[in-house]
Amino acid sequence: MRRKDREVKDFDQIIDILSRSKVLHLALISEGKPYSVPVNFGYILSDVNGERKLSVFFHGAGEGKKLDAIKENNAVSFCAEACADVSGGDNACEWTCYYESVIGFGSAEILEGKKERAKGLDAIMLHNGYKIPAGVKVIAYNAMYLAKTAVVKIDVSEITGKRHLKK
């Protein structure tokens, strides 16, 4: 990273930025060309052998360009920003962008089992503000819609953050 003064290395701070992000820009390779698409998402943090692991989930139609690209090459990258504000002065060189963002890399897997897909959808729903009603232990999904919905899990292998905030 060129601007080391803006780099966010602390994993908890990176997750905080991700937690406040609403759209994930997914980067894939489709038919040998770059393909980027915005998706809504959720994530789960887990502990694997004492190491914190991040899994990101997104969903979509059961067929289409995203899924074809993942089947062709499951290596993905993504970017999400928590805030962005462009401001400046009278001169062009006085303008700047204030932001917080994360960039990650990983491998994508199209989930097959109902439980795994529901777990991914739960992460998406909860990240986007869904509140589980009192006394309910599981989010209920319409079986017909669940059968038509693809859920993809990204096992994140690398993630970094960057920020430039107003002082």
C-alpha cells in the first residue's frame, strides 16, 4: 500500500469498517475478462484453531453471470466502503475523497445444502438490519424462494483496510 499512513491493519478495525458497509463490490473473472458487480452481503467471524476467520456471503438468482464466473474461476476480490465524501476548494488540487474501505481476496463457493444456504442468508439478513423476533430461534425462509436462491460463501484469505477521514 502506497499510503501507509492511511492503512488499517488492526483486524477489529477492518471488521468495524465492514460492519458499517452496505454494498460489496465483487470482482470476478468472466470469460477471461474482469467483471465487477455490486451485491448486498453479510459475514460471519469464526475461530479456527485459535485464528479468527472471516466468511463473507452474498446471494442472487440460481443462474447467471456471477455463478458462471465462479464456476469458471472461484478466485475473487471485493471492496466495500463505509463512507465516502468528496470535498474541496476553489482549486482543483484542493479536492480530496474522505473514506473508509476494505479490500479482500478469497475463494468463492456456491453453497448447496439447505442449512449452509440458510446460514449464509441469516448472515446477510442480520448484517442488513433484520431483527429476529423475540422467542424465535431461526429465521424462516419460504422453501420455494430458498430453492431458487443461490448463496455464495467467500472464504477470505487476505483483507486490508484504508481510511482518510476529515480532521
